[in-house]
Amino acid sequence: MAQYVKMSLLVVAAFVAMSVPAMAQDGEPAKALISFSGAAGAGIVMLGAAFGIGKIGSAAVESMARQPEVAGDIRGAMIVAAALIEGATFFALIVCMIGG
């Protein structure tokens, strides 16, 4: 839990650090925020996908260690689930790039 809190605070600090140049631009500040929002959304999507695939991988390896006889079935299910997460991630990434 402490690692999750530390990672969350690091992500918030990175967003704050990246928002300062976006706010300091001359001209239309709303346009700078709109162009920044696509990049922030893409970053959040990638972090979510990485955490999701990491969780699937750790659960699969733990399950294989507990029941080695079903390792092939677990591996196949893990690959399908990871592919579905990647497909949703690519879709969300394209939406963030088009929208931003």
C-alpha cells in the first residue's frame, strides 16, 4: 500500500511539474491546456495498461507456481487478457491523440 501511495504522489508531482510550462505560455492559455490534456490522457492510459498487465502477470505466475499442471491453460488465458488490455489501450491512446 505504501508503494501505491508513493507512486500516486510521484504521478501527481509529475503532472504539476509538466503543467507549469503549459500555464506559462503566451497567447491563449486554454489552447495550451487542451493540447496538454491529450498528452496527460495518453500517459494515464499507458500507466493503467502497465499496472493491469503487471497484475495479470503476477497473478498468473503465482497461479502457475501453485498448480503447475494447469500452467498451459493459465498462460493462454493470461495472453488473451493481456491482448484485450492492449487493444483497449491502443484505442484509448488514439482517442487521446485525436482529441488532444
